[in-house]
Amino acid sequence: MVVENLAADEVEEYKMKTLNSTEDILVFEADVTQSFANAWRRAMIAEVPVMAVEEMEIMKNSSSMFDETLANRIGLLPLKTDAQSYNLPERCTCKGEGCAKCQVKLYLKAGKNGMIYADSITSKDPKIVPVHAKTPIVFLNPGHQVELELTASLGKGKNHAKYCPGLVYFKKKPKITIGKVEDVDAAVKACPHLVLKKDGNKLKVDESKLIDCDLCLACSEFDPNIKVETEDKYIFYIESWGQLDPKEIATLALDELEIKAKEFENALKELK
């Protein structure tokens, strides 16, 4: 637990490398153990705090949608999350009673004929708004109205799916060794993900597409001179739903793992 007391040669160095990065997707290679990789993945899905609507007060709802259905639709709206400015209710100084440090108010008031979208929701905090502005909420016929007060707070995916920040999975890094292959063109076509390519008269691995290899072994079944193995490294794929960027999801998951490790350490110290 106490890293400071370890010798320099006893501290394991973890190396990581970005393979693909966009606004909502991060693919990276990590030199970690399998147990840590799985714990990290589970923490990203279930432990990262994400903002979502937890309570809804209905002042008016004359639409054709039942109150419960309307509440469910709004509760599932992904909200942009400022994880640094808010506390989880159970970790807040108000002890979960609700305050400006752990809650934010949003409002929806509409009475025009037609579809009402998520961009009609206003927020007291401009950083906490729906991720997708044109998500349809409810259709209002002439004379219909909705007036709602929403309370959003941080939560975790292990408690409800609306708090899940994205899709996360990992796999072992593929290692493809190519021997003498007679029919190069057919071997290229044998791979469903086009990981193999023809270079002159030789068959080679397209390194830019190696992350697409799902170890289906179609190439090695076509020609036994193509050997598919795995390295002791893992490729992580994070696709954010928009509440947080993928790198923030990975970082916050590590923070949550550290908190749990400290809680476990303190529990051990209390044992008699």
C-alpha cells in the first residue's frame, strides 16, 4: 500500500500508448495485469460519478404522455457532467440531504404545438445541460403544456444504468506471426477485418488495423503458417455517451479505485 517505502527496482512501471482518439472514443494499449485491467474496466462502467436527473416535480403536464413515462424519458437523458464541481450525495457535507454542492436544478416549461426537444431544458449551471440537444422528449398538441422542475445529482452506474458513462471493454493485444504463405491474395481476403495486407509478393500485418483483430483465427485456419497469439498487454476501448470525455472516464475510475483501496486498508487496520 505504501509506495514510498519500496525500492526503485520494486516499483512496477505501467506503460500506455494511444492507438486511436476522437471526441467520444479512446483506444489505448496498456501494459497492466489482467486482474487490474478487469478492475479498471468495471470501475469505468460502474464507479465513475455521472450527473443525471434523479427527481422531477411536475407542476403541469397536460400532454398525452403519462407522468411516469415522461419522468423515465427525462431521467435517461445524458447530461454533461462537471465531476470536479459536484460531490456524490453520500460524500457531500450535507450528508445527502441536497445542496448546491451535490445537486443542480433544471427546468422545462413548454406550451407550443409540436415536438419538445432536450434543448428546451434550462439549467442553473450552464455546464450541466443535455448532451444531445435534439433528443425528443414529448409531443404537445394544441393547448397542451408541460412545466417541470428537475433535480440532477451525481450517481454511479452500479446503482442505475442512467449513470453509466459509456461502453468500455478490453482485449489482449494480438500478435500475428507470418511464415511462408503461397496464396497471398486469398490470405488477405481470409481476414474479415482486413488486418493482413499484401506488400509486393509478401503477406504482412497492417499495424494500423491490428486493433481490429478479434482473434477469430480465420487467417490461421486458412494457412497454418499464419500464427495468431496474444501478448501480455491489453487494448482498451472507451466510447463515451457524452457526459464525460473518454480520458476523464479512465482517470476518474482510477480515483475511485484508489478511494476503495484506502477504505479497505482502513478497514484492515480496525480489525482486532
